[in-house]
Amino acid sequence: MNNFPAEDHGRRARRRFPIQQDVRYQCVKGSRICVVGVGKTLEISSREVRFTTQQPLKRGHKIQLAMDWPALLDNTCRMKLEIFGWIVQSEPAEAHVKIERYEFRTRGVPLAVIHPRNAT
């Protein structure tokens, strides 16, 4: 992780965190989903996320990312992060997304926790 303010310029001036989580993504063109895939986040900042992709993604496309968040809400509730933005850089196996907005959501509780008698 590079956090040297004197050396960073433009979009790279934000602090980046090396959070590596599985991510699901879908590119949207109009109201149509044109690409779906999975990858891993590599770095996240307050304005951008860098992640691996299964195929090159088109710069300028709108995208939605979903990932499990590594921290718990109130030390009990699992969370997921949904990111909405557009692709600002794309390479054969990696993309950078400018974050337009994001939402934290709770993830469902596993059925074994809700109904322990049904667990095998």
C-alpha cells in the first residue's frame, strides 16, 4: 500500500486499503445487464475500488459490485457492501471502478442458526 501524499496525484491521492474479499460484479448498459462475473477486491478507497476480473471490462460502463464485508455489525450481524459506479480503468484481468455511491446491507442469517434442529 502506497500512502505517500507527496508522491500521489489525482485519483491516487486517497488512502487505499488492501481489503481482499470475493466480489460479484455486473456491468449495465441502459437497463440491460451485459456482463457478469466474479473476482477479488485488491484495494478499496473512499472513491475507488480495484479488483480482479474474469474478462476485460469496457471503460466507461456502469457497474455494480457486491462483496461480503469483513466486519460485523454490533459484533453479531454479517454485512455486505454494494458499490455502484463506473469503470475508469480496465486491463485483461483487473479493473478500477470510480464509486458513485455505496450501501451497506445486512446479510441473511444461515438457516442452521435460525432452525438448529434442521441442521445435519
